[in-house]
Amino acid sequence: MRDVVTRLLVWSLSPVGTLLNAAMLVVVMIGAGVRWDHPFLWLSVGVFLAACAYFDILAYIARKRHGLTAYQAGEAVMERIWGPRQEQAEEEDA
């Protein structure tokens, strides 16, 4: 389960994941009743993409500064949130 969540995290933090999330935002907002030609829809999507681009760039810089691949960075985040893997915890206890 942890590997699946790590891969989802890596995917969602990528620029491709950002575009997919923006597309889903458009679908949800149109489903909620916002007209596709309404400026509020595109302003919301623009703000979302700008904020995500800022965070994607910061994450990329931090990842490169530490010399990590995207998957290694995802693993580091998962270890920070959920603690070390079960195998690692057992090895440290022994």
C-alpha cells in the first residue's frame, strides 16, 4: 500500500499531475454549474496553475539540491509522514 501511495504522490507532484488536476478542476466546476465561458472558471484555473507551478518549481529545486530522484523525494515525504518502512524499523531495533 505504501508503494502505491508513494507513486501517487510522485505523480501528483509532477507537472503532468498538475495539468491533470487542473483538468479535473475544470470538470468539477462545470459539473457544479459554472458556465464554461464564465471568466471566473478560467481565472480559478489560472490561479490554480500559477500556484501549482510555483510549488512544482520549489520542489524541483529542493529535490535537485539534495540530489534526489522524484521517487526518492516521494519516499522521503512518506517516511516523514508515516515513519520508516516496517523492514527498516525492524533492522534498527535488532
